[in-house]
Amino acid sequence: MGQREPIDIEVPMLDLAAQRDSIRDELDLAVQRVLSSQRFILGPEVEAFEEALASYCGSRHAVGCGSGSDALLLALMAHGIGPGDEVLCPAYSFFATAGSVARLGATPVFVDIESHSYNMCPSDLRRAARSCSRLRAIVPVHLFGQTADLEAITALAEELGVALIEDAAQAIGACDFEGRRAGTRGALGCFSLYPTKNLGAAGDAGALLCDDDELAQRLRELRSHGEAERYLHDEVGINSRLDALQAAILRAKLPHLDAWTRARRENAGHYDDAFLDAGATRSDAPLLADRASGSLPLQVPWRAASPASHVFHQYVVRVPAEHRDLLREHLLKSGVATGVYYPLGLHQQRSFARENEVPRSLPATEAAARETLALPVFPELGRERREHVIDALLEYFAAV
Ligand SMILES: *Cc1c(COP(=O)(O)O)cnc(C)c1O
């Protein structure tokens, strides 16, 4: 075998060091403040972050917790969801969406996606709901940073009398069809503040949003072992408190989130223009492969009418399955990192084999898992690196 050249990554998927450098003093101050106080768990720093996040999103309460996965778990626990219950969630998402359901002994029932938005498909949702006998909740995910069709999904949740819990882990700051921020329409909204999310801590962190005072109190108890008063436990909760250090760092970063989102949108807009000019289509049109007519077998992300609906946690293109991994390899050779979110539908994961004793095919999910590729879209990308990504991608298609 020939020696492989080491590959220089010129364009990573994320450049957190660049983000840190841009706000270094603010971060240092935040960390110093916590170290001086020696208060590390919950406390005033966490309360101040919760207030800032609630106000940013337009929600009455925010409740900090240990991770996005825990936020989902706490949301389901607060609704008393447990063994035998069914929860509808999209088959195309990060594992935690369905993992949290299964963790409580409940059954995740998988819903196919819309192939243009990659979000939960309202008509497949209705079909899946009909197959349920103990349906308790619907958990839409705002995948890649774009809000799901909350108008249709909320209407169905109300009609069926089940809870709507939004997995907004990838969509902090995105707006829905009425301009409401992601995570504020359902009974509860769940956020991950994992370092690579649009608003990321320096470790694991998460939060929930809700408008209901009692529900917020219940969540505060559940995240501290169900403790209602010091050492008095009305129910069994979990240990999922937010660290003061993480809260202080998140407080320092939150005022910059809108500028970072604008930069993500600008990168996405430039990608769109370059690829559409070269003959690509949007993901609500057919994926073309007819190179002769000057078209490009590439789809750029579909966008809802409101430009605020997408915060581009990921910029995901779609190519015919036979090109996906080859394109990925070509980009890597050109120094461009990419991501595949996700290579399998959740209904295809071995861990959910029991839930899928009679495996149901979810064609839009399975196609997306074979055909999508995420390009670097992080705020600090800049014009030069963006152009390099565009050139490298078009170079691949010029040669096929
Ligand atoms: C990141 C993520 C989560 C889980 O968040 P963690 O903080 O990693 O536990 C849940 N759902 C979605 C859609 C995510 O992207």
C-alpha cells in the first residue's frame, strides 16, 4: 500500500478557538468571577443565565440542567411519562431524542421526515399516531437549526390531547411560523448547550423553557433528586444541575449569539448563491442528475418563508447516494472537513430493534441518511475559506 499523504485540514467543521479569541476577556472575567465566589453548582450565576435565556427566547422560565439529553429526560419525567407510554419522535435526529424516551421505559414511535426540510412530516405523524394506543407526547426536532412545521404539529398535539415537547437542541434563536422562538410553543422546549451547539458551554450543559410556573418548579425539583425542601424529597428525580462555571460562560456568550447567527446565515446564503448559480436545486425540487442540461446533482437547503426560521446549526446539502462518500473524500483531500448527520435512521439503530419488531420502512429518513452532507458553516468561517469549500465542491462535480 502506498504512503498516504497527511491531510491538512484548512477548513474544519468548527473553529472554537477563533470564537474564544474574539471574546477572550469576557470569558476570562466570567471564569474568574466564579472562581472568586467558590459557588459551583446552581446559585446566582445559574439564575442569572436562566433569566437571560428566558428573556432572549421570550419565555417565562428557563431551567438549567446538565445536558440536552437530560433536558429531554426531565421534560418527559415532568409529564409523568414511563413504561408502556408511547412518544412520537422523528426517525432522523441525534440519538438522544429517542434515547431519553426509551431510558424511561417508554416506547419511541418513529415518524418519517419531510424530504425537503428533514423535519418531522405532519402527515406521517398523523399516520403514526393512529397506530398508537398509549400516546402521551410528540417530540418534534428542529433539525439543523430550522423549525419543524409547528403549525401542523401543534394542531395535531392539541387534537390528540398529548404534550408537545420541542427538541430545540440545534435551533436556539430560530423563529417559527408566527415568529416565536424555537422551544417556546410546546409545553416545554429543550436545549443542548454542548460545546459544538450554536450557543455552547465549556462542557456539558442544557436548559428547558416553559411558561407554566408550576411546571418550572417541578423541573427545578426533578433536576435535584426531586428535592422540594432541603433533604425532603416528594418524588424521585435525577442529578442534573447546571454548573456555575458553565452558566457564567454561557452568560458571556449569549449577547453574541445573534451576531454569530447572522454570520452563519451569511455563509449559508453565499453557499446557496454559488451552488444555485452552478445549476443546483433546492431540496423541495427534484434532485437532478442530468448534467447535459447544465444542472448539478446537488440540492441546497430548502428554507421556510421566514428568513428567521433557520439558524444554520448545520448547512446540509444533498447529492445522489453514489456521490456522497466520494464527494466527502474529495473535499477531505482538498482540506475541507464535512459531517454526515446522520448515517442511520433511529429506527435502524440496533438499540431500538425491540421497538421495531416489525420493522417499518421510513423512506425519506433512509434516503436522507444516504444522501446528505454537512459543510462547514460556523460563524468564523470567513470569505476565503468559504470560497475554498465552494471551489472544491464544484471541482468534484466538474470531474464526474
Ligand atoms: C445535541 C442534541 C441533543 C443532546 O444534547 P446533549 O447536550 O449532547 O446531551 C439532543 N437532541 C438533538 C437534536 C441534539 O442535536
